[in-house]
Amino acid sequence: MSNMMRDSQIMAQTKDENLGYMSDMALELAQMAEDTGLATLAYLFRMAALEASTANSVLAEPDDLPRQMTSH
């Protein structure tokens, strides 16, 4: 069981590192696009960087979502 937990932690850390790398790369590409006058492309790269940097804050498990009360 501890091997599975260790592997899970390693995978989570790798995912965090990959998302950080993707965010950094998207910001660099946004700056390059901005420098060459491609404002729309720069904006899209900034949105990609934002998406990558906030990907871990999204709830991963459907069970973590709050339950809504319905009238039926």
C-alpha cells in the first residue's frame, strides 16, 4: 500500500512540475508574440498560461462537488 501511495505522490508532483513548465512556456511565448506585435496571439498564450497555472485548483473528484438541494 505504501508503494501505491508513494507512486501517487510522485505522479502528483510530476503533474505539478509539468503544469508549471507549461505555464512558464506559455508566458514566454506570449511575450514573444507581444514583442512582434501579435497582440491576439499573446492574449491566447496568456490564457493558456492561466489555464495551466490554475489546473490544479480545479476539483478532480465529482464527489468533492457540493450537493444541490432540489425540490423533487
